[in-house]
Amino acid sequence: MRIIVQKYGGTSVGDVERIKMVARKSIQALQRADGLVVVVSAMAGETNKLVDLAHQINPRADERELDMLLSTGERVTIALLAMAIQALGYQARSFTGRQVGIVTDSTYTKARIKRVECDHIMDLLRQGTIAVVAGFQGIDEKQQVTTLGRGGSDLTAVALAAALKADICEIYTDVDGVYTTDPSIEPKARRLSRISHDEMLEMASLGAKVLQARCVEFAKRHNVPLVVKSTFEEGEGTLITREDADMEQVVVAGVACSRDLARITLHEVADRPGIAARIFNAIAAKNIVVDMIIQNISEHGLTDISFTVPRSEGRRALELLAPVVEEIGAAETKLNETIARVSIVGLGIRSHQGVAAKMFEALSREGINILMISTSEIKISCVIEEAYMERAVRALHAAFELDREPTAVRARAGTAGTAR
Amino acid sequence: MRIIVQKYGGTSVGDVERIKMVARKSIQALQRADGLVVVVSAMAGETNKLVDLAHQINPRADERELDMLLSTGERVTIALLAMAIQALGYQARSFTGRQVGIVTDSTYTKARIKRVECDHIMDLLRQGTIAVVAGFQGIDEKQQVTTLGRGGSDLTAVALAAALKADICEIYTDVDGVYTTDPSIEPKARRLSRISHDEMLEMASLGAKVLQARCVEFAKRHNVPLVVKSTFEEGEGTLITREDADMEQVVVAGVACSRDLARITLHEVADRPGIAARIFNAIAAKNIVVDMIIQNISEHGLTDISFTVPRSEGRRALELLAPVVEEIGAAETKLNETIARVSIVGLGIRSHQGVAAKMFEALSREGINILMISTSEIKISCVIEEAYMERAVRALHAAFELDREPTAVRARAGTAGTAR
């Protein structure tokens, strides 16, 4: 049984005409499936309107009540979309998060999905009824309404696709796919036809905004193939799928960048066991995520430690460190809030030689100084001065020839070109 | 344990400021109760907005989907009101129809309450937490969302008051109580301080718009005392309660009237057994409610039959009758759509002599011709020409001295006057 799960975001269902268009698109999709599930968000603007009402009434609104409030937006959309599909002569039935069986923990406003109990909808799907499901929401073990936080509707779609063993999970949005880099920085950016879950995960974590990292993570863990497509234009979109042999032949799939970064440096810290633990425990205790950490070679028993945190947390991290700095006797603490990170991501990085050198060279040709470096199996990130970020992105995009379709992919796609 | 159930309608929670006001009123009520339940409607205008969206999308919207859609309005209000109460430093928790245990049948858009399973909220109430409950909605045995139709929020409040054995169910609305008659017709109309369930039931059925008949019926069946009060003004409101000995001493409690009436007359119908059954079966089959029926004394084996139906159903009733008229060979069928009904209601009607005569006399003094009469134990209704309705109401109000507080009531209330 071929099952398709589709997800349409708030802009795609933003008014009556768009809901009707989504109804038509779902019916088209039904023709190529044995069962269709459509997950929708609240109509664009509705969630903000509700949040605004809540803030007017209680700026420190209880999170359980916020979830009760915010879960209504998606319920409106599912009812309207089901009606729109029925108006075209097809069968549809709306399901709330509870009704479709999204069971979460009790962390209101950012609940985690524990399990999906959706076997009961299989009969309906088999009969050709389109299941229209409220994204972003679930129910905890105590029957309380929860919401899943940012990107929650994507997560609902992926979780349902996993539970239903769907052939594909299609994420419809206002961009037509995943690009080699941000097209607003590099107009030569090219839409990727395919990318692996791991590459997409790195891209998402490093600042690509098309999908939330936890959605991709979920898709990877349950091996759900995702397609990101535009609601408003025809096109193939980008397939995000499990890794295959061909993929590794493409050294670099994309260039990511982010300004959401601040660097903290502790100068002349005693180079003794336990010092680093003291520093990072103080920060971790307040749930601040540390990204890169660099420790210099020590001289005279003293060393410098630098690390990056989200820029919005920079000052708070500094405050948290104050007592620790006192205790360990660091000479000086500095906060740099004008840095950025550029990264190259690709499965080929782990098997090709000289990729890092090529990256550093490209940056150096532009006169860009590298402040910090970090690497993983499939990505290399450099921290640089924020002012150079866009120039760095363009230089890396050119150096790795990302504006051109890779030969391997072209061969696979059956168009001109020679396989490597 | 003294439990109070309050209900606030859509106008009372129409914007942020009004929701805050309702929060303050609930907290005041908590001081005079051991447990407080507050039932709310959707913010004024929201339900219409949703219905309008539905009609734009599908003019023949599925009723299950309509209920899914319409149930969201109350969910918004409960979350906001709970937040508003919390902002004032008190405890509150919102409950959907499902969460509070309103179990209904599966008649979407006008479901009937089958039972209320709300024992689980008793602990919360005992701890001083205000339960904020979504009116108008429930859930059927298959876990589908249902709504209760017009006046549904009042019904939710009364049903909860019955299940929780509440001391009182307070219905807050935009009028300050139940009046002896419609004050827009008779400015001398007086707010009743008390009225029996039965009288209120007749008043509601006969056109008084303060409460829906089925809400009063439910309150009567479960002996729930109701108070109707204004949200916006201080005042005692009207207590609707079980009958006591004093009440019967007031002959007439109020005058009701309605224009929502049409009369159908079948002339020269054969006066044989089974004819009336044939006529009224045809109409009942289409769920048209027949109110009064009058059959004249027969002459030469022929008779005239007149009856009233809701005015909106008049033409349809006529169409339904066409084949029957053919069959039974009536000489002529007439539809009169310019009639009205005026009624007097009071427990004392059953025990006092000459009440009907006094009514007919009052109408005749005004030169008003009576077209049809029907009586029950505690009401007398006359059908008249619509043009005379307002004059009739004023004449009856004066004839039964309804502008003056009855002596019996004054005595009971402990103010001046002599008990009868």
C-alpha cells in the first residue's frame, strides 16, 4: 500500500482561496497513492494573533493554557480543508493531534513525541478518505493538549509518515527546495535535487532554515524520505533521503552560514585537570548550548579557552561565568558578538583529501582571517568576522563549483555528462 | 460543599477587557463558594466568523467538520480566561467539553447530552482551583467532537450544575433578569425576583428569549436553581427555582408574545376518524412542530381544521399538505402569515377562577379579535392579528397589574406589605 503524507504550512493555507488550492493539490496526490494524509498548520497569522491575545491578558501565561489556546489554530484549518476536499466530491475527515494518536510527553509548548498510535486510520485511508491532520499538537498521557514547538507541524508529518510506513513525506512550503546556499547571499545558488539526511541535518543545524533539525533527525532515525517542494510552483523539489553510494562522490553539497553566534574567550586560565569541566558545567546548568570549543597550547602552565554560544545567550553566559572566573583566576574574559560561522557540508568530505585545505585557501584568497575551526565527519566550519560572512559564502560556493550540477548526479539523473 | 456554576455568554467575554472583568467576577464568586466552575461561550462574533469561512469553502459543509470548526471558539475563551484568573494570583484550569466529561449522542451541530462524567474535577474545585469550561461542546462515545446547538453553553452550565450538585447555576447575560414581559413593548415591564421552572419553561417556549426552553427543562428535571443576571450591572437578577407554596398566590407571572407563527386552515374537511391523523402525520414526518390545533363543530359531516406552525415553515407545510388535501377532499386551504400569539403564564392560573375571562375581556376592551385559543395548566394563549400584538401585550400587562410587585412576594422578601 503506497501511502503519501503531505504537509502544508501556514502560508499555504493562509486564506480561503489557498485552502481550496491545497484541496485540489491533495486530490491530485490521491491519484498517485493508495492512502493520503495531509498535515496542516494554522492559517498564517492566526497563531501570532492568539499569542498576542494571551500576552495582553497574562504576559506570563501558563504553558498548559498556552497550548490549549494555540492548538485551536490547526483545528480550524483541518475542518476547513476537509470541507474544501468534500466540496470537490472527495472524502476527507479531520483529525486533531489526539484523534490521530500523537502521544507526547508533558513538556507544554515544546513537547516531544513519545509514540504515534494511528493504526485506526488505516481503514479510512484504504477506502480513499483523505485524513486531514492538525500539525503541531498532541496529547500527553494525562489527556492534556500539548504543542510541539517551532517546526512542530513538519514533525507531525514525519512522525505520521514513519508510523504509517509511508513511501514519502512531502513538505510543501514557500521555497521550492533546498539550495546549495542561501540564494539571497549567492544568486548562483542551485537547488539540490537530492541530499542525504545527514547532510540536511548538518545544514539545518548550521543555519539553513528550510527544515528544523529535529524534523530531519526524526526522518533519519526512521528512514523517512522527505521531499521539500513549493506549494505555489510546480517542480521536483529536493529529495532528502538515506545515503547511497553515489552521494559520496559529491564532495560538498552546500555552504551554510549563521550570524547567531558569540564567542567568549577566557585568557590565561590555569592548565589543570577539571578547569574546563568547571567552566562548561556552569553554562550547561542553564541550558546554554556551547557549539565550538578551542583550547590553545599552554605556555608556562597557562592557556586560553574560547568557545561559541548562541548570540542571544552571550551576555548571560558571561554572567554565569563570573564566579567561576573568580575561582579559577583567569586573567581576562572577553565577549565577541560580531562573529559568524561559514560551513561546508558534504558526505564526500570524509573520503576526499584536501577539502579543508581548499576551504582555508578560498577564504585566505579573499583576505578573510579564520578565528576558529571545527570539523565533523561531513562538515567543516570556520568562525570569521561577521563583516566577511557573505563574501566567504560566495568564495566557498565558487571554490567547490556548487553552481554546477555535479557530474555524478547528472549521470544518475540520466542527463548529459560522464559518471566519475 | 457549596459549589457555584457560572456561565458567561459571548458578549460577556467579547474582548480582552471583558475577559479580565469576568476573571474578577469569578474571583469574587469564589469567596462565596467552596468550589467554582465557570462556563464560557466563544468571544462574540467568533462563531459567526467561523461559520462564514465554512460557507465560503463549502456551502453544504459536513456537520462533523462544522462541529470540529465551531468547537474551537470556546477553547480560545477558556484558555484566555484561565490565564486572566491566573494573572490575578488565583488558580484556574481550562477544560474542553471532552475534558470535563460532557458525553453526548452523535447528532452533530445539535447533540443531546447523555451524561456528565465530571467527578475528576471535584479535587481541583476543593483545592480552590476555578474550573473554566468550554460551553456548547461535548464528545460522543466514539470520541468525536460534537456541539449542542443554540443555547448550548447554558445547557453545559446547567448539566454541570446538576452533575456536581451545585447550590446554584448563575447565567450571566446582557439583560439583568427575566421580565414580566418584553420591556421594548411595555416599558412598565418589571424584573421578576423569582419564578418557577415551569413558568419559565412556558415563557421560554412562548418567545421569551432570555433562556432556551431545553436549558430550563434540564434545570427543572434535575432541580437546579438558576439565576439570570447581568454581567455588566450589579443586581439580584431573577431566580428560577422549584415551585413553593407562595408562588401559586401570584396568578400571572408574565406575558409572552411571538410573531413566529403562521396559521393553516383546511375548510370543509370530512369529519371522519383518521382524517386529522393523516393531516398531522404528513407534517410531523418533516419535523415541523405544530403548536395549536382547533377543530370546529361539524356541520353536515364537514368541519374546519386550523393549526399553527412556525412562520418559517408555513409554505413548506402547505406543500406537504397538498397531496393530503387532494386525498381527503378539503374544499379550500388557507395560509395566514400575519398572526401573532400573546400568552399569560402563571402557576396561579390553575387554582384561580376567572383568569381566562379576565384575559379575553382585556383583549375585547381593546377591540382585539381572538382567532384561536389554547390553554395549559399554567398558561393561556390567544392567537390574534399580528398588528394588534403590542397593544394586546400592554393591555394584559395592565389587566393583571404586572407592573406592581405582588403582595405575596413583597411579604416573602421581607419588605413592606401584608401576606395574603
